Amino acid sequence: MKSLQSRLLIILITLGLIPLGLSLLINGFFTEGTLLHSKHTEMRNFANEIKRQIDHNVEAIQLELKAVAHTPSFTHPDTSVADLQRDLERIASTSRFCQTMTLLSSSGYVQACSDPLSDREQDRKVSGIVASGKPEAFAPAIHPADQHKLFVEFYYPVSDQTGKGLRAVRADVSLTAISDILREAHFGQNGKFVLLDSRNNVLYHEKSENLLRNFTAISGVDFTIMPEGGEFAQGNDALIYDSLVIPKGAVFPTNNWKLITTMDKTEAMELVRHTRWTALGIASLFITITAVVGYLLANSIARPVEAASRAARAVAGGDMQTRLEDHGAQELKELAQAFNQMTFQVLQHQEQLELMVASRTRKYQDSQHTLAETTAQLHAANEATKEGIFVVNRAGEVITANGQMKDLFGLTSDQLRQRPLADIGHDLCVRFRNPDAFASLWEASLSDQAIISETEWVLIAPSPKTISIYTSPVLDQAGQAIARLWMFRDITNQRLLEDSLRQAQKMEAVGRLAGGVAHDFNNLLQGILGNLFLVQQDPVLRSHEDVRRCVHSARNAGLRAAELVKGLLGFSRQTHLSLSRCDVNEVLQLTEALVRPTFDPRITMTTDLQERIWGVNADGNQIEQVIMNMIVNARDAMPNGGSLILTTRNIVIPADRITFIPGSAPGEFVRISVTDEGTGMTEEVREKIFEPFFTTKEQGKGTGLGLATSFGIVQQHGGWINCDSVPGHGTTFHIFLPRNEVGAALPPPEKRPPQTIGGQETILVVDDELVVRAVAEAILKKHGYSIVTACDGEEALDKLARHDGEIDLVLMDMTMPRLSGMDTFRHMRKGQAPNVPVVICSGYLVDLSGFLEQTGSVPNGFLQKPYDIEDMSRTVRRVLDETSALKTR
């Protein structure tokens, strides 16, 4: 058995027998298993068909009981017992399934019975069924002594029209129909069926004497603990079975039945026995052939292998000159040649390996020296940087931490290396003004290795500083995170310098704005005061025409001052917008028709308007003012004439292009372009054109608020303005307005006949400025009103209390000492004057919706100072008329 030949023979025979034996075993096993599975499937399908027939019968029973439960006399609470008995007997006589029907009260007492002889005592199960409103059935069945018949009690609740439970119908249903189904069913030559209830009691058996007996006692097998299918022994017989559970709700609401199908295993396994005898015959023949072939092969293979083995032992002993003879079969020749070539190459590789080991040793020593130098340089650079740096590996260990960490946080490198990562995070968190924010970043970096963050936070300990924090993963060559880098940089001085620069820029802008406002207002006040001085000097000797001219000049200066304030409010975006759907093509056409007659004939104005221009939600008057400003600037930039082009286009700006359009946002926009061939602007001038009071025009020809106001209006509409200009080649202004098709165009103003602006009512004028009160009082008295004045809100409330019911309207300033206009309005609406109309006056725009949020109500009108006398009179009259109309409804 130790020779190669004998071993090869045994191996070859074994290799042939093992697959054969396995195939026979597997074939027999799977054949038996497949056949059993097939029989079980056949039994299960047959049982499911029987179950379907049982379900059909039970559904018919339940439908019949449901119809009985809805009998009108049963669902009425006041039906007499006689009527109940009569209807129940009539229904029972026509029933297909029910042997006996009984009508029970909700407490379980009998109210009527179709068969008095079979009536039983009160049944306490009924109360729960009536309360739940669900049908019930109970098993085991009734087994009378004089006949082999089974019955099942069915209960069905009876409710009135409101759904309230009144009583229940009980029916004794015979299982004869189900027994007939099982008796007529046949499976195989000796297949049998048994029907069990939930307590393992027999509901059907081929022997009627076994009815209602426990099936475990009959068969000796407890099917309640056995799987759904398998086999068991009954006496000397081996049986296979399949158990099908008819679940709760499938047959009866409260019972699970079980259908057992059995079959003799000998009948099922007949095919397996024939298969096994055939396989044994084939196996015997195969073993004989394998033994003969194995002997011949082993003899031919063993001889050259033994020669190769002897040569290999010689080489292993150090004899590299050993060679194999290359004769015999082609494979043996190739084996001998390969063996001889191998021994030759082994000699060469041995020499090369010795040289390589010596070279690698020298390179390793050199790399160790280089690594030491690099490590020293990195350590020096790490310590020399101004940032605090520490690196944590994936195991939570600090790899490195430089000296700046001590300067920033008071934590030395040794302290960081010797402490757990959670303690380090806590020590860092408590040093920030907002520790929760840093804690969130710290926890996020621990849970997400890929997170990269750069933020700024204020450090409060060991000393107040502004810290820039950068963290990112450290990746290996494969892109996998192996550690995390934290860098902390002190940017306190940088932020202080930036704040100082911003403050200086703000002061420069405020100074320019204050200088412009002071210059223009001083000029206007000079005109107003100078003309009033001329009238005051000699009012008697001067002619009426001179006085009228001086007063007219002073009024014009006042109007210019009001326009200057309006421009400032527009620049600060404090103007009120009346938004509606606006067609920019119509606005451009109207503006062009308005200004064309005033232009120099040498200026050619043309329009290039897109036909189907998108709608925008805008204030048409404000957009007209913006376009007018652009056209006037273009006209002034072409003193010798030229071409002026007005263009509209629908523009879609994708998100990836917003960086190329200053101030832009992605979306759909309508673009208005005003292009001239004027003098153009340098880069320095173009950067300042939207600043207030900046102008390149001569003294007296421009206020410097036109483009600033236009910029504020367009931004208030959600858009922006771009400017392209080349000195000597002209300028183009692009106005972008967001598309909005939702709004509806405002109808033209309704023409109303002139109405009177005077009256007889009493008006309370409230203003802390004496001159404003005096002017309002004089104007309103001129129109016939009675006037009561107050200098602030507290005095106004006092006057309202003293003139209880006499004040018809309050004309009140918004900004006053002691009690503001809004606070006064709140006291009026919650106090003694809840229904007195109020008109608010203010030098700046007032959002009336703010009154609604703070006081729960809004004023009846608003006047912006300085108000026009006629506008004030019309507003007062309108509010009085509207209030009067409401009172008469």
C-alpha cells in the first residue's frame, strides 16, 4: 500500500466510486424527497379544493343569517314577542341550512324559537356578541344521542337602524353537507380525510362512532404539536399526512378547523424502490470497469514519477548537477526538460538573490537616514507655523500637536496625546463663546470621516480671540481616510482691520451723503428764506405782483426740497409700490412718445421690442421713472447727437452663469436695455454711478440721485441693473426684472365727477410742530371745518375725552414725544374712540400693515409730508364720507 502504483490504483478506484456513490445517494434522497414533496403538494391541493367547497357552504350560511338579522321586525326594539315568534318560524321553515333558529335578547334570554322542543336555557355568550356587533360561531358541535349528526351554533348580532345592538340570532347548522363533501372525496387508492375542530375533536371520520372523540386518542398522534406535513406510524403501517388549517375567519369567526389528509407511504414510495434497484446494477458494472482501467493507468504513471522523485531528492540534497533523462511519452520528455532547465535557473537566481539582498540592505539604510531628516524638517515646519495644528487617527489617538495649541487653548502637546478624544473635545468646547456649535462640528467630524469644514468662532479662554477653524480628512494613496486634521488660526487682528476698513467706508459714504443733502437743502432754504425776507421787508409798498412772484419762488423751492426727500427715500427703498401685472413694452412705448418731442432732432431714438414679452409684477409708474432717468442720461451723454436704442428681451439665466453676470440670480427675467452712442464712462466713474449725489454733470444740471433712485426701485422689484460702457463708444444700461405672469393688470382709474372738499365736521389736529398744526388748522378752517388741536398723543387722548362724541376725524402725526402716533392710535381703538376715523401723517413712508400687527386695526388714511394742500383736503373729505356711508348701512 506504500507504493505509488498501489496508491494510484486505490485513488482512481476511489475517485470513480465516490461520485457514483454520492450520485446514487443524492439521486435516491432527492427522488424520495421530490416524490414525497409531490405527494404532499397533491394532497395539499386536494385539501384546498375541499376547503374551498366548505368555505362556499359556510359563506352561504353566513349570508342567510345576515339576511335574517336584517328582518324589519327583528331590528325594531318594540316588536312584540308574538310577532317575533311568527316571523322566526316563517324564516326557519324556508331555511336551506339551519335546523333550528332562536332569537335571544342582548342579555342571553330566549325571545322566540322555531323549534320549542330543541330550545335551551339562556345563553350568556350573547351579551358580548351583541355589544361587539360581530358574528360568532362555536364548536365543538352538538352530537345528539339518537343520530350521528353534528351541529354548529351560529350567532349573528341584530342592531337597530342607529347601529345599537338589540338581540342576536342563534342557528343550529348541520354539518351534513360538509361530511358529504369529505365522504365523496377520494385520494389515491387508500387516501383518507379527517376533519378536526380547534380542540382536536373529530368533526368527520370514515367511522361515525369516532365523531367528537379526541383524534389523539384515536390515532395516537398529537397533530397540535406536529408540523403541517410529514409522516407517522399507526400500528404497523407507515403513513404520510398533510395538515391544512382552516383559519379563524375563513370558516367560522371564532374557530380554527384542521383538515388531515393521510396516505399509505408504501403506495407513495413504489417508484423509489424501482429506481434504487436499477441504480445498484449500474453501479456494479461501473466499479468493475474502473478497477481495470485504474490498474493500467497507475502502472504507466508510476515509473516516470518515481524517477523524477529520485532526481528531486538529489537536488534537495544540494546536487544541482542532477539531470533527468528525456525519453518516453511527450509529456515525460517535457517534464524532464523543464526539470533540467529549472535546476539551471535556480543556480542563476541564487547568485542574483545574493547580490539583490546586499543592494536592498544599502538602500534601506539610506532611506532610514532620509526619513529621519524629513521627519525633523516636518516637525520644525509644524512648530514654526502660526496655526495650531493637531492630527487624530481613526483610532482616536492624537498623532501630532504643535506648540501653537498651547498658545491658543493652553493645552500642551503631551496633554493632548495623553487624554481620550472625548475629553479633548470637551476641553476645546468650553473655551468657545458658542460651545454647542463647536461640539456639533466635533461630533459631526467623528461620525462622518469625509466632512470638510472651515468656520470662524470666538474664543473666550484662555483669552478672547477670533479663531478660524479648518478640518478635513487625511487620505492615503487609495483615497481612504486614515486620520483627521484640525487647524486653528488666530484672525483677531485681521477681523479688526476689516471692521476698521468697513467703518471708514461707511463714514466716507455717510459724509458724501450728508454733504450732498446739506448742499442742496442749503440752496433750497436760501431760496425759501430769501423770498420770504423780501416779502417781509416791505409788504405794503411792494406790489401784489412782486409778492406773488416771491411767494411762488419760495413754493417752488419747497417743492424741490420735497422732491429731494422723495429721491432719498427712493434710494433707501422706502417708497411705496403699487404692484400689478406690467407689460414693459407698453411702458417703453409710452415713455418714448412722451420724451421724443423734447429731444434734439440730431438724436435718433429707435425701439427693438420682443413681440411676446413676459409679464412682470411691477409698479408701472416707478418703472417708467427708471426708464425716463436712463433716457435722459443717454440724451445728456450725446450733446452732438447720435443713436438711442430701447430693447426688451426675455432672458433665462442658468445657475452656472450667475457668476458671469454681476448681482444676478438664476431664473427667468425680462431685460430692458438702453443703449446710446455717447461719451461713455471710465471704470472709475462706472463704479460710482449708483452712489447718491455722485454726478458728472455741470453744477445745477443734476442732483446725483437719478441712478441711485433707479437702482433702489429696481432692487425693490427683486431685480438689478448692469452697466456696460466704453469711453468714446457709448453706454448700455441693462435692467433685469423677474418674470411674473400671475398678477392681473390694473384697470384704468375710474373717472369721477369733481366733489366738494369742504365740510362742517369737527377735526382734531395732532402734531408736535406748531407751524404744522397752524398750517393744517388754517387750511381746514378755510374749508369750513371746526378745529381742535393737540401737541402730542397724551393731549390728544385728553381732548377726545373732553369732547366725547364731538370729534369726527383725527389728523395725527406719526412721530411725537411722550406718546407716538401708533401708541395713540392703539389707545383710541381700545379706549373711548374706537370708531373715530384717523388719518396718519408722516415725513417718511408708513406701512399701514404694521398697525394691523401691533394694534389689530389700520388707520383710515395716510398723508406723506410735505403734503399737497388739495391732497390733504380730498383725503380728509374722502375718509369722512366713507365713515358716514358705513354708519348709514
